[in-house]
Amino acid sequence: MIQDAQAVIDRLRRTIDTVIGAEDLLDRLRSGRPLRIKYGVDCTAPELHLGHAVNLWMMRGLQDLGHKVVFLLGDLTTRIGDPTGRSETRPTLSPEEIEVNAAAFLDQVALVLRTDPAVFEVRRNSEWYGGMDVATLLGLFSQVTHAQLVARDMFRARIAAGREIALHELTYPVLQGYDSFAMKSDLTIVGSDQLFNEQLGRHFQQRLGAAPQVVVTSTITPGIDGGPKQSKSLRNYIALTDSPKDKFGKLMSLPDDLVETYARVYTELPLSTVAALGGSAAVGGPAARDAKLQLAAAVVTRYHGAGAARAELDAFTRVFSERAEPEDIPAVVVSTASPTTLQLLQAARPDDSNSELRRLIRQGAVTIDGTKSTDPDEKPTLQPDTILRSGRRTWHRIRLR
């Protein structure tokens, strides 16, 4: 299994941000020994998106070379709650909720990772923490100082804002760090927000006589709205479980200046092609549209195959270039006798806030049977088969009860 170590790293580099322990990684790849790659998650409700999948695809590439991903379900640490990025203490989940979420995580990571036992192992950190006595646990805590823990940015922010930090939250990075020792991790690939916790893993491994894991952090991109990184709460993400149609449509709404970044991070297109797409997107107009079409097709191909990508490309061209209606418009039943435009949108887009819906209407992004509606309180005349269009790619067929 001896590999060209530098070539392996070079293939990963297009989505790597930093490497802690780069020489160790080269040596371990050259050794011919299968690496144990730590992939740890807390069992909160999962909805993995393209940003998460950057790490998964790097792990998948290493699996294809014979290395093993050790998927660590933090069933015990989930009861504490990772304080990363949080200004308040997380709510506690029940054991039943944790088990449901763990099963959902396994289903979603299987969309990218190979799950055959030769290259995939599932562990739970309750295996070592469940039977750990208090004296041993206190011994772990004694190896980390208060100053080390409060150096974390989110803890500093809470202190500055006068918000409380629960003692169990301070222990979370310690427990995540010790996980690396317990599961014999050689390498972990994480987002930069987890760097502190995984460096504590190196700290424990060195203190306890093991070789420290290599920590790779991956590239983080803005969300599809051009704002902060992809996030479920901000609704600016593309979920792994999104349909080919939804992935394609969301990518077509991407700001022009993100096309090159998304193509580099989320596809396997040659870097020369990636640069060309970025150049076309910078021109704007039809050139940018065509660049997004190629990007969207590449992403859909990666997750759903070339046939699905071709179908979505054809559908997009027919609907948006030829001004045709989609073939599979979802129906929405409206029970109000004479609904306003705003009420129609509330029925069609229940997850959107009223302010978002009013903004769509005022921007002229809403049409009813082809007629633009700019007044939220207008009561349009509805036909038995009225078509509501909101935004560039969202259509609904209105049914009156």
C-alpha cells in the first residue's frame, strides 16, 4: 500500500486550508500502513450540505487508497453540546433523539463515503466515557488549563458580553480532544472552527505517549447568497439530500463572483476549466449564465450521475430559455375563499417569513398566470388551474378548496 505521498497530498490540496503536522502526514503515507482517519460528529439533527461534503470527499479519496475512516458518533458529548459558534448553552437531547439522529447521520455520510468495513468503522465515545471513573476523568481535566480553554473565541465573546458559560461546556473541548487518543486517530479533517478542539487531541496524544494526529482544515466558502458560510439557520446552503433539480436551481442563483470558488471546491473539474469558468463568470450576462450551467451540471453529476445532470440541464434550458413551464409543478391547496397575493405565497412557501414574501412581491418576482403582482394585499382573480411563480425557479399550481 506504499503510495506517492506527495501526489496524494497534491490531489487533496485544492480543498485544504491548513495542515498541522504536514511532515508527519508525509511519513505516515509513505509507511504503507492504513491510516485511521477521525470523523467525529455530535448527534444533533443532521442536514449535511456541500460545505460538510468537502471533508467527506477528501476522506473518500483516502478510502479509495485503502485508508479507514473511523466515524465517531459523539453520543455522550452530544449530551453536553458543542459550544462552537454558540452564544448560548445548547439544549440537552434525550437518548432517543440521539439515536434517531445518529441513524440519520449514517444515512447521509453514505452518500459520499464508502461504508464497507475494510475502510469504514463506527465508534461511539460512550465506549470509553461510559465506564470511566471520576478519578480518571479528573486526571484528564488536570492536563488542560483554564487559560487554554477561555482562549477560544466563542468563550471570549461570551465573557465580554456578560453571558454565562456552563462548566460542562468548558469540558467539551477536553472530551473531544481525548477522543483522538482513545480511537487512535492518525488524521482528522475538519472545518477551521474545530481546529482548537482537534489540537487538544494532539495535546492529549503527546501527553499520553501516542503519536499526535495530523489536523487538516478545509476550505470554507460563503453561502449561496454570497454571505456567511452555508448554514441551515441562514438557509443559504445546498443539502446533500436535495434533489438534482434543487441542487441545479440553487447553483444557478449563485452570485457570479463565487462561480470559480464553488467549481474548485465542490467539483472535480480540472483546475484549468475552473479558471475558465471564473473568467466567464466575471464577464457577466450570458457568459456567466453558461458558466453556472457547467458548474451546476458538474455538481449534480458528482452526486447523482451524468444522466441526472443532463436531464436538469435540458429542463433548465427549456424552462428559462424557452420560457416554458416546468412539467412537474407542485400543487398547493388554498382554503381561503378570496386569497391575497401574500396569502398565496404563505401557502406555497410556508418556511419563508412574511417579510421575505413581501420583499419578493415588491421586487416584482411574483407572477400569477403570467401577470406580475406587486401588491401583497391584492386579491387576484384565480382560475381553476392558476400558476403562481415566485422568484426565478419556483412554481406552484394553485388549487382552491
